[in-house]
Amino acid sequence: MVIIGLLAALLMFVQIRTLDLVTEDAATSTMDSASRATISSLQLQIEMLSRMTRALSFSPAIMDSSDPGDASPTARLMKGNLAQWPALDSIYVGYDDGYWLQVQRLDGLSGAQRDRVGGPSDAVYATTTTQWANGQELPTTRVFENKTGDRIAQIEIPQRGYDARERNWYMDARAAGKLITSAPYLSFNLGVPMITFSVPFDGKAHGVVGLDLKLDSYSRSAPLMKFGKSGYLLIFDDHGTLIVHPKYAALFERSSTNATGQRLPNANDLHDTLEGRIIADWDKSSPYWRKLSWKDGREYFARLEAIALGSNLAANVLLVAPADEFVEGIRELDRKARIFALLVCALFIPAAWIFGTRMSTTIGRITAEADRLQTMAPPPKSSIRSFIQELDRLGLTIHKSQRAIWSFSRLAPREIVRGVLDNSISTELGGIRQEITTLFTDVRGFTTIAENADPDLLMQQTSRYFTALTDVVMSQGGTVDKFIGDAVMAFWNAPNPQSDHCERACRAALQAKAANEAINRQFEAEGLPAFYTRFGIHVGEAVVGNLGSSERMNYTALGNVVNLAARLEGLNKQYNTQILVSESVYVRVKQSFRCRYVDAVVAKGMAVETKVYELLDEQLG
């Protein structure tokens, strides 16, 4: 009995100690997971705003006219994009002849900001145009519209010396020749903190498209501002200027009335706060992890990491959460567990045996569920429950991990996800040279379809279209690399070798063509425009591996084989064909597939002539 008692006491000690370690590890893991999710969401939103700006710069409405009016397609296009982002202040375009058009939303403005714009109180949009002629500024016109788009007022603004061509957002974008993300600054019109995304365009007209993000509005509306029950984040640049803060508006109100002059909120303004203490102690490492006690008597976890918000804008993301959010009740549970251990050892040894067995069974079930992570199996409907809080939370954590990996396997090619999990595919940047067959697709006239379609309906229709094509590619063992607008890029023979990768790609193209025709019949029956797809296939050597940055990478392929496949897809338009393959593909599949010689061409951007064939059908039997 003494030996059994000692074993029971040792078992309870080990269990309690393990409980402490698991809980601490769960807190660290949860904080890291929340940090990564928050940063990924932030970068995704910045990327979406960057893509919106780039997309506007390619719009014919902007590129083809250097003096669009307030009722022009250009103004309507800006207004439609502006409505999608409540934190956006305005979208505007400046032309090299001095003409400037701005569409600004007013429903988020109040007080002095609203007074500076002017116009009726029920105005929702303000469209401002400024022109220069012979070096002289003409009066600025501002038109106000209500929420239904009806013009309700117009005012003339005296000359104010605003020339878009002399603004940093215009000059920097033209000089760089690419998208520029500005550092935080005070806006010319409202005198409020802004970040600008600007990108040049060159069509029939030349100029720069700009997009303003109001930092005070973004700090209120961004869905990533909080995580967990009471965790929050703030963002500041390398100069300490605050970009996002839960109390940004209050900080800006204080800094804008500073005796030394109006300025943006800075990390120095946080000197007597928890965040200020963390930033002051930061040793500039990334990521930086800290656990500290504060004046309120609570302990906090903090994680600070330097990231890139754009090609020219570095930022630092600080996440803070109370420690008790992760280890709530652990100390009390630990005390009770020790008392219970003494009682078990002294009086209830059989109960200790049952208790340990039940814990062991629960841990075994959790371990079994953890093993299922490797298989990417769908998660069960509910997590493994336990009357011990830490095991219950551990079971919930495993359940969330299963759901995350299962969801990830639906967002990325399953073979790549499996390779990452079993470590057969490296998560380091770089790749290897190997032969692949690449398939490119594109929808004929998609830009025209998109201009005339309802965005929500177009999104649903495009998703149905991508699903049909992706199912075909995956059925033939292909890896869907990416969706580029309305285009699909896929390749074979990576990450897993396939001796018949050329045949698989050709078969996938023919089946995708048939699937495209079938879904087009559904679209036409529903009154939707048909998607006519063109295909290009080429085989050759490429570098296959992870491309991107240490924070965000993509498993993809690079090389001439990819470029030529894309060029072949584009040649369909010239030859009025649907599926074009290179001579290299034709030589490998001519015994199994029927092809028609089309021409010998030097594809755009290529130096060597290649023979081009139209893929007609597969010869069965």
C-alpha cells in the first residue's frame, strides 16, 4: 500500500506538473497563432487595397480619358470601389495635363472634418475636379450627391494652389513606375492622418491613381483590431509614427493640438502606458516575446514583430493580451489539485487510479486526434471534452488545429499541404530545376464582362467557373498554382513525379473545355454571360519551389516553360483556336492525341521560333 501510495502521489505530481507546462505552452502557441493570423489578415487587407489601386490604373475609363467629369464612367467606377471600404476617405486620379478628379465619401466625416468639405448635411459623396490651363489654376468644382447617387448641390472653391503633379503621391509613383505606399501624413484637404496608395498609368492618357486610407477611421473599423476576449494590437512605422491604435482618434486629438504644432500620434505619446513600456524595452529583435506585470496587478503577454505593409513601407505590429485569458483559473486549479492529491494518497488510492486512468484515456484520445492532423481528415463535429479545464482547452486547441489544417488543404493544393506536414516539401525559400508541363487558361473578353456585371454575381459566377476547371485539373493529378484574375495556372510533374505529365495536361485541357461548355449552358439558362476559355500548354524545365518572402511564400514554378505556355494561350486569339500546344508537347502526345498544325511563330518575348499545334481530341483505344 505504501508503494501504491507513493506511485499515486508521483502520478498526481507528474500530472499537475504536466498540466502547468501544457497550459504555459498552450498560452504561447495561442498567442503566436493569434499573432500570425492577425498579421496575415492585415497584410491581406493591405494587399487587397494595393490590388484595387492597380486594378483602377488598368481601367479603360481612367486610361483613355484625361478630363473625366463628375458623371463620367471614371467617377462611377471610383464611387463603386469606394463603397466597399468604409475606412477609405477618397479615390482620385491626377493627369499629366494638371486635371485632377477626386471622389470622396462623406458619411464617415463629422465635426470639423465635415465642415471643411462643405455641402449639404445629407450628402454622401463629393466629387471634386481641379484643372490647370496655361500654368494657371482654374476654380475648383465640387459636386455633392446623396446615397442614391442624385446630384443635390454644387459649389465653386477659390484657387488654393493644389496641383496633383507637385504632390508626393504623384511624383513618387511616376518616378518609381510602380505602386507606392506612403508613410503616414496629414492630408491637404482634411488635415487628418492618412496613408496613400498610388500607382502610375500610361494609356491614351498618363497620370497616377491614388487611394487614401484614413487612419482614425481604419483604427475603428478594422476587423483585426481585437483578438480573443480582450487582446488588441497597434501598428507603428520605423519612425515611431502610429498607424493603427484602438484609441487612435483620442491620440490624434491630443497630438493635433500640441503646442509645437499639429503632428501625427507617435509611440512617444504612449510613455505612461503598457504599450509604451513594451516598445521602450524592445531590443529590435523580431519577433519579440514579452511577459510582464502592469500597474493594474495583471500579467500580460506581448508579441512585437516587424513586417512589410508594402514594397516601401515597413511597420511594427504589437499584440497585447492579458495572461489570464490564456491561463484563466490555472493557479486555483493547481492549488486544489495538490490538496486533492494528498487526499487521494491518504484515503482514496483506488480513486486516484481511476482518476489517472481517465486522464490518460483523454490524453490518448487527444493524441489520436493529433495524429489525424497528418491525414488532413475533416475535423469531428466537436472537440474532446474533459472535466479538467486545461485538457478541455487542449482538446479544443487540437480541434481548432484540425480545422485549420483541413481548411488550409482546401485553400492550397492538397499534395503541397501534405508535403509540408510530412516535411517532404521544404518551407524554406528556393527551389529545384525539373521538367514540368504547364497549363494556362484565360477567359475571352472577361474585362468587358466584369465592367457590365454585378460584382457579387460576378464573384459567384467566377467561383463556379473556377470550381469546374479546378476539379478537372485535380482529377488529372495537376497542381493548381494560382488564380490570376480570370486566369488559371496549373502544372504537372511537381511536387510528385508523373511519367505521363504531358498526356495528363492535354487530357485536362480537353476535359476542362467540355466542363466549360457544360457550365456555360447553365450560365446561359440563368441569364448570365458565357465564359469562353482559351488554353495554352508547354513542357520544359523550370525552377519549382517556394517563392516569396520569409513571411509569406508560395509554392510555384518559374521559367521559360511558364512564359511560353502563357504566350500560347494568348495566340489562340490570333488563330481563332481554343487549345494551343507547343511542338515539345505535340511530339510527346501525338500518338495519343489528335492535333492540327497551326503555324511556326516567335512568341512575344521569345527569341526562338516554335511550331504551334491545335489540340483537337484524344484518340482512345
